[in-house]
Amino acid sequence: MSARWSLITVTYNSAAKLRQYWSELNLPDAVEWVVVDNASSDDSVAVAQELGARVIPLPRNVGFGAANNIGFDVTEGAYVAFVNPDVTPVLDDLSRLAQHLSNNPNDLVAPQLVNDDLSLQPNGRGRPYLSAKIVNRLRDRGGRDGYLLVAQAGEVLETDWLMGAMVAGTRDRIKKIGVWDERFFVYYEDSDLGLRNAAHGGRSVVLGDIRWIHGWARETKAPSLAAWRLELPSMVKFYSRYPNLILGSSPHRRRVEAK
């Protein structure tokens, strides 16, 4: 049977996360799981194989977007979800995600992510103005009308882009908008994906009635020089591509539909 869903996970020294968040996974025939490993020095490859993934071990770290694209090219599901190793996928929810995408084939979609304590996590995001990005790095800022957005139960929340921890769409749509931009080694590739989808007439939406756990830990909120060294080159590339977002503070997109 051909896979209906393709789950693609990029790992880099992610063995502990895979054990924590994927250990209860029981894949049906209609779902394939491909792990693309970015030259981990731990046992990510062995753990992923033990958990049932088809693993593609890379000889070097090619970055988040490039590894996702490798996974995309070797999978075949009509629906594709890019899912981080620290996210627990609820396979029973895939039918509801597929139904939404069947009715809205130009959408990129995500469940409402929640923290380990089940509190809502803002995986919907507003317009990625430079000012919003900087404020978000310096301090957490939530709120239903701010840059960090959450979908309440019963809501279909339209945002400007989705945090890359979990993004799903139809294979045809992802091909049309051009998959992940490999010039971003890490960071900003999810913002870029959402903006490119919007430029092709699509939406980025969070479904409030579907909730998946994500063990979120943002390194650049802490004083980590290594993390900032990775982020700053992507920041320069992103705002060189979208100079209209360097200045500005117009209201962020947040449109709610009934379920």
C-alpha cells in the first residue's frame, strides 16, 4: 500500500528527544516515517531505526531545510508533515489534518502545539517584522493579538507563518511553493516558507482542536554564542530577501474561523 502520509523528521544529536517523544509511535501501513540524520555524534540513527523509522544518515550536517528536502524527495505520501524530534505526533489526528487539507489544498497547517504541561504554545506567528523578531528574542511575549499566537479550542487560526516544529501540507502544494530554502542553514526557513505560501495565495493555519506536545527549548533566548552565530547569518539573508519587513509594525494577521 502506498503511504497516504509522510512524516519527515530531521535529527541532530536527537536520540534522547526521540526516546522521550516518539517511543509510543505505532505506524500504520498508510503512514511512513523518514528520519534524515545530520551526522549526529550520538545514537540518533540507531534509536530512530529501533522506533520504526526509515533512516537516511548524512555524512555531514547540511542544515534543517536541506535535510527536510532530502526527506521530501524520498517519500511518496500525498500529505506531508515535517515533524521535529521533540514533537509527539498523534497519528489518529492525521485524518482530520488530511480532511482540512482536502478542503483547503493551498493551506499549510499545524496542530496547536502544547508544552509538556499541556499549556498552549504559540506556534502560530504574526508578520515577521525585524522589530517583532528582536522583541521575541529578548523576552517572551504572548497574547491573542501579539506576535506569538495560539488557537483556542474550536478555532481555525490564520497566521502569517507556522513554527517549523510541525508544518503539514499536500505534496502538490509543497512542490508548487518550492519546498524549504536551503540557503537558510537553520532559523528563518519557516518564516520564509509561510511567506512564500502566502505569495502563492495560500494560508498558514493552526487548528485549535488538534493538540500535539512539543518540548520547546529555544537556544537563542539564552546567552548561547553558538546559537546566535547560527541565527545571525539567516537573519541577514531573510531581511535581504524581505526588506519591506525591516521597518514596519502593521497589525499581525490573526483571522479566526469557526471550526
